[in-house]
Amino acid sequence: MQDNRNKVFIDSSVIIYAYSNSEEAKQRIARKVVKENYTVISTQVLQEMSNILGRKYMLDYSFIKATLQECIYSSNEIYTNQQQTIFKACDIAKHYKFSFYDSLIISAALESNCNILYSEDLQHNQVIYGILTIINPFNTN
């Protein structure tokens, strides 16, 4: 059976809010994004989540592991960066003047054939190569 929902890539900034207890409005929005779309995350997103949960929120690794497992099982697809992902990220960084790590997220989204990248950290409504639109789901404008 074909999934007719939008195929979207979700950055770690949005995923973290899905688990937030202090930002209830953003939590609702993030959970809605995940629930209503065919979601793709990358191994980089999982790595960033682990780092944020451990360093910023000081959570122990048994909790972090459980959170990562839940995130993996609730996502529709996990993308593993390949060498071409890294090379394309370099091209994106050069062309758009993004950081390498932001470019790596964009590269993974493009290679996953997503047309939307949900991120709080990049410019809202920017279109990459005429294919991928960056959406800040928390932007009220």
C-alpha cells in the first residue's frame, strides 16, 4: 500500500522538541509533523540528539538509548550518510554558505528524495536546488 503523506526530512532541532516537557506548544507542533508525514531522519540526526540529550539536558545513557530507540521505531525511514552524501554536502556548503553539518543534513534530505526539510536552524522557506524547501514548523509568519 502506498503512503500518500508528504515525505519529509526532520532535523534534530525539531525531534528534540517532540520530547520536550518545557516547550509544550513546540512539542505539539513537532509531534504533529512526525505523525502527519512520512518521516526520514539520518544517523547524523540521531547522533546530534544523543549529544544534545547528554550534554545539554544531562540525561543518562539508558534514557538516551530508550529515546533513540523510540525515535528510530517511530520514523518511517533512517538514512545512513554515504560518501556521496559527504561530497554533496561540500558542494552545498560552498554554494549556499551553510556550515558543513547543516549541509550534510540537506544532502541527506535530498538523497532521501524529500521535498521538505523541517528545521528550526535554517532559513524558513528557502528552496535548495529548486527541490527541497526548508520549513521552520515553529515559524508563525
